[in-house]
Amino acid sequence: MKFKSKSLTPAQMIVVFYIIATIIAFVLLSLPFVHKEGVEWNFIDVLFTAVSAVSVTGLTVVSTADTFNELGIVVLALVLQLGGVGVMALGTFIWIVMGRKISFQQRRLIMTDQNQYSVSGIVNLIIHILIIVLTIEVIGTIVLGTRFLAYFPTPEEAYLHGFFAAVSATTNAGFDITGTSLAPYHKDYFVQIVTMILIVLGSIGFPVLIEVKNYFVNSKKRSYRFSLFTKLTTSIFFILIIFGTIMILLLEWNHFFKNITWHETMFYALFQSVTTKSAGLTTMDVSQLTEPTLLLIGLLMFIGASPSSVGGGIRTTTFALTILNVYYYAKGHKTISIFGRELYTEDITKATAVAMLGVSLCFVSIMVLTITESFPLIDIVFEVCSAFGTTGLSLGITPELSTMGKIVIMILMFIGRVGLVTLLYLIGGREKAKRYRYPKEKLIIG
């Protein structure tokens, strides 16, 4: 059967492109000269690593530090870059460099991949995203690499670790080449602060970064108006970080933090809250946390990062609109307004659909894993939320998953990267205009 791209919807094309990207990543990571001597791994483990890298999740079934040599680390970083900024973003950049014209169909694909509403200015958006991301990563590499000179015997090794750490943090990938994530720097607050800044810049949303950049280059700052998206997503983003930090402090005060100094406690809690935005890097062994804290972290991972960012989950705006919908309905209001703007009913409906689809996917995945695996329920719930939110945190069960369990996690990571909105469009197919409407009738709700 002949493949015709015109017969596919933009959502279907996006999924196809990410599948192709995963295959390319699989081939690259399978090459023998990117591995250390004596490394042997099977098909499912290579595929799992490829999916985790393209989806910038960070869940691994093998040790990255023990598996890849220096060339392999660079190759893995390039795959993370591909997954982080998006397949269509890098593809567009290559086309621009080659001097090729970006067709309307390609602009629609970019629009779908970046979760935008219009094709207008979409190519400029991609150029801005790439410039901003690469600038952040270069600065992060220089700063972290210089700091790591105190930890590694040679500048080459220090800057290699700085490069990989900057890419992993900015793309919220969660991969590490230390073997213990950022645990070696659990008392190095400078490394933690820089890493948290990189994580936030990667997960807060590309449109937010562009607007902030435009604000600083604008000569008339007082008259500059941020969009509703930037105001809402930034507010809920930092509210969730503060909420997570406070709750982790309270829940672990007499447990993990009992005999730890106040400044270590603050940085442990803050870093752990920030990393749930989709980063997966950690300064501690999360398996030592109590179950209430693990459930809280699971919820934060399920919510994930902001739309049009490197992160997964249902996204911060989806969570915000769902909460606002409940609140305004309880108040008896038929419309929702915030920051002096009234929201479209269409956006509320989309947020509800995305939230329900996310809950359904995670519930089904948890049910399947409780059948196929023999781990405690809390471990499975945590793993599912981590995969869905493309976070990468784990209680240590990832390498021990059965083949079926790994397939379930791979599907969740893949969906988390392409996004639930894309999945909804994929399920719905092409929109068909109805020529008729049925009579309306009231239902009893609640």
C-alpha cells in the first residue's frame, strides 16, 4: 500500500515523525562504537532507551554511565536535543538552513507539534525557540563545566559532564552520566541552583521565554502586555513549585529531614519540587521518602510542565483550567474569567477532555502493571506518573520490569512527549462538518 502523507492528518503525521525519530535513535544507540567494551543489551532495552531519550523522560533499564563511552554520551545528548525541542522544530531549522521554502502543510505540522492555534508566525517561533534553547544550553555548559573542574581530574571530563548536565536539565530529560543523578552534588548549592534554573527555563514553555525576551528588548516596558497564556501558565507553574516545596517539607519534617540541617532540607525539598516539572534529576534517593510524599510527587509529575515546552503530563494550564472550571461552577458562574480576560468554552472543554484522558491512560496502565508486575502499588503508581509526565523519577523498579511492563511504560512515555491534544486529534481523525443537529435534552448530573 502506497504511503500518502496528504491522506494523514497533522496529528497522525506528528506521530509518524516521532516514530521515525525513535527508530533513528534506536539505530544510533545500537551502534557498537558508542558503547563501552563488553556492553551487551537486548532489543527491548535498546528500544526502551531510545523511546526514553526521544520522549526526554530519563527512565532507564541500564546505567547510562556504565553503558556509553564519550562518543555515546554525545550521541545520546543529540537525541535528547531532538526530543526536547521537537522533531518538527529541528526539521524546520534544517530546511531553513538548506534554503527550502516551508510549505503550508509543514507549517500545520509545526503548529500541531508546538500546540499552537495558528500557522501565522510559526516559522519565526521555531527560530526563536532554537536560538533561546541553544543559548541557554551553551551558557549552562560553560557555567556547570567550569564548576565541575573542582570535581573531575581533567577539563575535558569536567566540560563533558557540564555539557551533558546542561542538555539533560534544559530538555528536562533526566538522564545522567554520574550513575547517581545529582546526588554527588547534594551539598553543592551552586550546581543545584543552576540546574533548577535550566529545568525551569526548559519546562515553563517556549512562548513564555519568547515573551520575556521581547519584554527586555522592548524600549517601552511599561506599555508591554504579556499574553494571558504567559500570565496563567507562569502563575500556576510557580504556585505548584511553592506548593510542592512546602508539602514535601511538612510531610518529611520528622522523617527524611529529621536529622538534616535547615539549608540542606530547604534545597532537598525545593529541588525535588522543581524536578517534578518533568526533569527527573534528583539529589536524593526518592525511595527513602514516605508514601504520602511519593503520592504528592506522583500528582505533580502527572500535572507535568507547561504547554509548548519540553515536558509532558496533562500540563499546567490544563490543571489550572480544570480547577477554575470547578470553582466557577460551584460559584454559580457560567463563564470563567481571569486576569481581566474571559476564557473560551472550547478551551475549558479541551482541558477537561485532556485531564480525563490523562487519568484514564494512567488508570489503565496501573491496572495492567498490577497484573503483569509484582511490585507494591505505590511503586507502580509512581512509575506510571513518571512515565506519563516524561519525568524520569523512579523507585528503582524500571530495570526489573517485565517485557510487557516495559512496553506499557514506553507507550506512556511516547504519549507524554507527543502530547494528549495530539492524541485526541489522532483518535478523532479528520473533522467532518455535520449537516444536521439533534434536539437538545437535559440530563441529571451528580
